[in-house]
Amino acid sequence: MNARLSLLLASVATLGACATAKPPPGPPIASAADRHHIDVEQTGARLDIPVAKDDVALSDQSRGDLDGFASAYLRAGHGAMILSTPSGGDNGDAAALVAQQTRLALIDRGVPYAAIAGSTYDASGQSGAPIVLRFTNYEAHAPNCTPLYEQDLAHQSNNQPWASFGCATQANLAAMIEDPHDLLAPRTEDPRDGGRRETVFTAYRAGQPTGAQRTDDERAAISNAVQ
């Protein structure tokens, strides 16, 4: 075997070894969510219900404020709704009466009775101390995106995303998400509908359709104009 043939065989063996060798493992590529993290902060919402010493009922303004406050709690509130009544001030009797009406107004707006926790606070020496409503919620803070004009998008020699890639999507998500707590943990599932499940299984065992039956009012026909 001449020297040229030996060199050729050695080269082929080397190429085969390179083809079968696996590259060394490297660090995982960070996703856009990792590079542009959304910070979630626990905060609190507060509403003061003014009470004069001669008040006997909630004002129209207070009822309107309760509408928005109760909706915000049902949408993104966590924990109990704290209802704090002033004690020891010049409006103690009126505050106790208005606090009861406030609780009933919250229940009428969908806040569960068990979710409203009553308490008192010392209002000695205060005139017209308000009823205070509080609940815990969360706020999402969008990442700070590097402007595109500060980046050289024409030269990405490592074939990796540029610095602000995906940042705008994360910023939009932080602005649009209804309850930022969803970024921290998933919501609990609602209990299954046992009655509906039994109805479906009963129809299935009897060989009947298990889907809901449509009425004639629910049926729709396509107009000939679009054919």
C-alpha cells in the first residue's frame, strides 16, 4: 500500500469520527420570557367610605364607588375583603349603621358573604372618620426594552436574537393581563358539574345523543346571496 492510499484512508476515518461525535452540551438558550422578565408585585386596593355623624344611609356617590370596587375585587382580588369600621370617633353610631349597609351592598354586587372580614380601628379624636375597605391584588411591571436604534441588527454574527427581541410582546402582556397573579401560579379549577356528567352518562348508556339538542330558533341557514 503506497503512502498516498494510506493518507486517504486515514482522512476518511477521521471524517467518519467527526461525523459521529456529539458536540459538547452547552447552556440552554434563554427564551424571551427569561430575557425580558415581567416583575409581579403584591399591592393593595383601598376605598374610603365617608361617614358624617348624622348619616343613616350610604350616599349615591358611595354606592357608585362600591360598584367599581366590588368589580375589581371579583376580577383580580385575592384573600378577604377587609371592612374596617371606625371606633371611638364622633360618628361611631352612624359608622356602624353605614358599615352594615356597605356589607349588604357588597353582597348584592356579588362579593361572597364569607369573603368579607369585619374589623375596627381606633378613630379617637377624629371627626368624620371613614369606613375603610381593602383587599390584596397584584401589579405587573413591564420590562424595559432597549430601543432598536441603539442596536446593530445587521451584524448578528452569533445567529442569536438581538437584545430587545421579544421584549415588546412581554411588555404588551404585562399591560393587558387581567390578573397578574396568573404569572405566578395557575388558578384553581372549578368543581365539575356532577349533575351534567350524570345526564351525559345516562344518555350514553341508553344509546342516545349526548350533545345538547338545538331548537329551531337556534338553527341558522346560509343566505343564497353568499353562495
